[in-house]
Amino acid sequence: MAELAEKVLKYLSDNNEASTLDLAKVFNEDHQKVVGALKSIQAHGDLVTAEPQSSKHYELTEEGIAVAEKGSHEALIYNAITEEGVPQAELMKLPNAKVGFSKAMSSGWILVDKSGDKPLVKRKVMEIVDAVQSHLKALASGDTSQLNDNLKQEYKKRKLLQEVVVKSFLLKKGPEFNVSLTKLETDLTSDMLATGSWKNLKFKDYNLDALGAPLECGYLHPLLKVRSEFRQIFLEMGFSEMPTNNFVESSFWNFDALFQPQQHPARDAHDTFFVSDPKSSSNFPMDYLGKVKKVHSKGGYGSQGYGYDWKIEEAEKNLLRTHTTAVTARMLYKVAQEKEFKPVKFFSIDRVYRNETLDATHLAEFHQVEGVVLDRNLTLGDLIGVLSEFFRKLGITELEFKPAYNPYTEPSMEIFCFHKGLGKWIEIGNSGVFRPELLLPMGLPEDVSAIAWGLSLERPTMIKYGYNNIRDLVGPKVDLHMIHTSPLCRLDK
């Protein structure tokens, strides 16, 4: 590049001015290389002045080159017709037949005979002149005299011609003109400052518009981006976050404390991951455990219970928690032990584990988003009101609630929203009012109620980022480039 730059300066020294297009021809170089040499010269100061120029010319497209060589589409259609004629269906199988047939018809070269069983295309004139081919041939050789503006526009419309704009520069000698380039300094050293030599040196300008090198840093997964939005909504609504770092839980807190019977299908190994080492736990509040045992086996607090032989061995089994509601049970018990009851609002967003069959929408490990409000005399109306506000902050206003069954809530509701993209109602969560059999054994006052709801984190993330398969979002097949380039999560609040 430095050698080409000096050639440009030498040429200007002899000729005073020159266009970069002319210099490209003189030096037999690509025009962009000449422009690059100009930029190199300009980096050394005002050696030259460069006046921007632009010129337009027409050149053949790839299709136009083929027409100039082989003939126009209409001429090819005409030449394909024999003296007896050709069936129209057969003729339309030729390349560009639709355009060629239409142009040949409008030029009066061919006609369609419909007197027989099948339409037959015949020649209407004995010979033709392919003006399109001759025009394009002339243009290819540099002769534009045969093309008026109307023909140029027509051939552009047919995509046989294209208008090319060439930007160039007219170069002249500048106030600091010199035929040689002095090396520009890039660093100001301590020696230059000490000796004062920097005064006579030229320094390379900083390009403040240059893009910096991308930083090697961590990237947030889309799940974490959506999680932060959910967390912010809970905090805005006055909720406190529960500690959820105990992934291994006992069956007591995961099932029994939530009034879920020991013969419930969810406790089967086909639905739950049980831990083999350590296999069991025994550190329970024994007074509370006794109340849980009684309400399960004999009933209490206005309930007849389940009427079965409750076994401590089942409650001691360790497992990977199947829901973060196990953490909620611990937190509610902790609140119940306070001397004076105070209303609380808790939330959690963390991983849970279930022995699911893996498919496009299910994994064995996923995140549960849970909210719970504990206060006096809460009702189903309070639950619907809190849910409406929570989902409104998510940008979801069209909600419907369907009665459902949960072992530890009564009444219970499934939450549906209208998905505008899918054009249908989809289930997005579950909710309910905690049963007295869950709350009263903990020692909470009888007029205290708890409303709660839960949903997954993966499903709204898939909807937000447009994923149809959950394995594209979580797991070993995830594209790391997707994590690097995924945009910020902006919920439409």
C-alpha cells in the first residue's frame, strides 16, 4: 500500500491532478486499492486534497449477458416454434417461457390456435429482428447510442440492465504536498519528551470512530434474563425472596408438610428422583411432625384426613425436590413460630426436578416461579386480584381461571392466558388457597390464610424468544452463539 501511495504522489507531481478512476487504469490496479492508498496518504496530513465525485453508467446483468449471447426470451420462444406449430403446454416448459411468450405475443410474432383439442402456438410472421439482443450487444461493447431513456427503463424493468453508481475522488496537490511519505509515530515516548524531538515528528491520528475489539466476558443465558424480569416484578409488588439453595429435600417437607398423602402417585420413583446416599433424614421438629402425622391419618382442624397408617420411614426419604413449595412450607412454619404473627409475601425462582419423559416441552430439570401471600382472612378474590396484577406487569391482561385439584390447596385454579401469537388460550400456571390441614398444624392462627401460585420459567422464555423446542434453550445441544447474541428481555409492561 505504501508503494502504491508513493506512485500516486509521483503521478500528481507530474500531472497536478488526477481522478482515482484514471489512476486505477494507469497503474492497472483495482479502484478500491487506489482509494485505500489515498486514505493512507491522508493519514500523513494535507499532502493532497480529495474532491468526491460520482458517475453513473449502465451495465448488463447476468440475465442481460445471457440475452446478448443467446438472444432475447421472446426470440427464443419464436425460434422454438416449428412450421406446424408447438403445443402451448410444451412451449411453456422452456426457460423464461412466461416472459418470452408474453413479449412475443405483444410484438405480434406468434399466435395461439385454439381450434384443435389443445392450444397450438404458431408463427405469425415469417422472420423477426431481435432488437433486444442487438441493443444489449452494443451496450456490452460500449456503444450506448442505440438506447434511449425509454429503452433503458424497459430493460431495467426486465432486469437485463442495471444502473451502477461509481464513487471516486479528484486528487490535487495539498498545502503539505510531498512525493514521499514519512513514517508516522504511533506512541509518544518518554525519550521524545525528554529530548523535545516530538516537536518535529508527525503522529498518527487516533480513529475515534473505530470499533473496539469485543471483550472476552461472560454472557447471560436467556433464562437468567427472563428470571431477572420476574424477580423485579415480585420486588416491585413488595415480596421477599426465599432461600432456595437446598436442592435435596426430605419427603416430609416436600410432601407430608403439604398435606400430600404418602400413597400419592407423585411419590412413585417414576415421578420423583429419590436420593440413595444419604437415603434418609431425621432432623424434624418432632412436635410439628406429630401434628402432621395425626392430620394425615386421623384428621383434625375440621378435616377427616386421609385415614391411612402414616409412616415415618416414608417421610424420612430424601429426594431431589419436585417443587419449590417445599421451601414455602419451611418458611410458613418459620413464620408460625414467631411470637406475634405478621403478614408476609414471599417468592422464589429456582430449579426443581421431576422424572419426566423428555420431549420438546418437558425436561427432568426446570425452574419454578412461585409466589405466596400469608395474611388474615384472605379469599379466592384476593388471589384473583393479586394474580391479575402480577400478570399485568408481565404484559398479560387476558386471563381465565379454571377450577382444578391440588392436594394442598382448596379451592385451586389453573391459570390460562390468550396467546396472541398462537391465537389460542394456553395454560401458564397453577394457583390456590392453602388448606387448613397444611397451615394449622404449623401453629398459625385460625383466621390466617395463604394464597399461592406457580408457573415455569422455561415456558415464558420459550414464548418470549421464539423457541419451539425446550432442548434448544436448555441442555447439551444449546448453541452457545445463541447465548452470546440473544437480546435483552423486555417484557411488554
